[in-house]
Amino acid sequence: MPQGEDVHLLTHALVISLDREGEICGVRFHERSTAPFDMDPDMMPAYYRAYRRFAQLMCGEDFKFTHHLKSGEAFLFDNQRALHGQ
């Protein structure tokens, strides 16, 4: 269903979220729709280097899982733990 011209979806969230124990509990990554990051300008060069490397890893073959579903099959996963798309 088309969203329409008057719909503007926006969220502010961490790229990598940690739980209370410091373990990764969520990843949000979509390099084509990321806005400028709101941070100390002195941190920007190092952050963007790290973000570009993270993007290379996320889009690389080493972390890719491909499965073609057959008619009637479903594939369920935790949307905060597994990146999906492409």
C-alpha cells in the first residue's frame, strides 16, 4: 500500500543497541536511508571509517544467509537480531 506524499517516516535509534549486561541486543542498519549522525564533530572521521567498515561486513558474503522458500514454507527470525533484505 503506498504511503502517500504526506507521510514521512522517521526514527532516531542506535545502530548497535546493548542490553544491561553490555551484550548486543539489536542492530539497525540501512545504509541507503541513514541521515547524518548527530555526534561530536571531532568523532566524525573515526565514526564514518568504522561505519563504512561495518557496512562492508554487513553486505559481504561472510555474513550472508540465503534460503529460497518453497510454496507453503515460512521463515521466522528475531528482527532485532538478524538483518534482512536484499
